[in-house]
Amino acid sequence: MDLRQIRYFIAVADARNFSRAAERLHVSQPPLSIQIKRLEDEIGVRLLNRSPRGVELTPAGALFYEDAKGALARLDGAKKRARQAELGEVGTLSIGFVSIVDYGVLPPALKDFRTRYPRIEVELHEATTDQQVQALRNGRFDLALALGPVREADLKFEPLIEEELLLALPARHPLAGADRATDLRRFSEETFIAPPRELAPGLHDAIVARCRSSGFTPRMGQQARQMQTVVSLVACGLGVALVPASMNNLKRKGLIYRRLRGASEALQIGMLTRAGENSAIVRNFSEVLRVSAGG
């Protein structure tokens, strides 16, 4: 028994006529009749009653017809899903991300990706860059958005965007009315709010380095795991903070952002994958991510 015989049988059963079935299948009638006879011989029962008026299903044929049609439908579905998997259109994508991308490149990329690939299940995991490296190595993550640069022989880091640091300060701060760009040295006596270094080492080190390049070491006060909590604490008057420029998308009452005078090294945000990664799903998300970062 082969799939051709089953498809021929279903076509004859649907048409109730060998000639019409042959026309639909684009085959001549004699080979069609031969294949149906071979199918009946292999199963050991008559499936069709033949008469001058056409053909009718036997009781055994009716049962076989229903089962065969369902089996073919499942097989066609399996073939379709296999092709979709090969193209990266179905499956699961596990993404690690540092918290700062939640206000920049990640949301528009996810929105676009879900629109284009609705059958991909996306799993999001907030993690530090160090945690992302380990999760990629053990297969827990398929892709990550990390603070760079990341130099690991078995991983590939692709820079996507660079973000400057902004100063977040309370709207009622004495220096809040200053120019749109301010000198960070004027805030050397302030208390700085930041994520703990163990959770965001790249960002924490960039904040300290930026302050030191302005001639002082920041006095760290309250720490917060989430960047939205950092700026909320600033809005409450508990200190000031250096935050990625994308945080400007997050507005809070009682909070303002100021650019900093003087050149400084920007935060580098990029895509981290396993070296030689060949997953079609990862490839598809990477393409969407590049477009989002470029926009």
C-alpha cells in the first residue's frame, strides 16, 4: 500500500466514477483501476462496488475512506508543519535580555516578529550578560540582547545600537532648570541610584566610569533591580541616576532627563548567539531585530 493508491481511492470515492476521478487526477483510467484493485487485494476486502451507473463504497470501503482521509489530512498537516519549521515559521524562541532594552529596541522587534510569525512561541528571560553567556552555552537561550562588547570564542556578538547615558533627576532639583545639556561634575555630591553591580555589571561599570571621567567617584545610595524603579526613586527625590537614553521613552511625573556635556563612551547593545547558529527561527528574529535597531 502506498500513498498514491490511497489518494486514488479517495478520488474515486469522492467522484463516484472512475472516469471523472481519472480526469481530476490527470491519469488514464486503466492505471487508476489497476491501482485500486491492488489496494483491495492488499487489504483483502472489496472497497468499491462497481456498476454501469458508477461506483459505491462498500461498508468496509466507507470505513476505510473515513480513516484514510483523516490520515492523509494529518500527513499533509505534518508535511506543512515540517516545511514551516524548516523556514522558521513554527516553534519556540527563547530570548535573554538585559533590562535596558525593554525601553528601546526589544518592544518594536517583538511586535513586528509576532505579526510576521504568529505561530512562534516567544519566551523572554531577563538576565545579565554573564547569565546570558551561560544560558546560551547550555541551550537555555537561543538568542540574547546583551551589553557589549562580548568576547567569547564560542559565541558571536553583533553590535546593534549605541546608547548615550542621560542624567535623570527630580524635576524640582535646583539644577533642573539648567541648560538641556549639563556638566556631570555639578552633581559630584549627589547620591546616585543604580542597579546592583551583580545584576547589571556592564551598566553599573559604565556609570562609574562616566562619573570618574568627570573627576569624581559616585556615591551610591539606594539600589534597584529594575530601571523603571530607578527612575521612580529619582522622581521621589531620593537621588539622581545615569540611565540609557532609551529610558527617555519612560515618562514619570516629577522626573526630567538631561544630556551630558563632553564626549563619553556609549553603551553598546548587541545580539548574542552561539557561533555557527543555523536555526531558521533565530535567523528570522535576527533579521527583524536588525530592522528594528536600524529604525
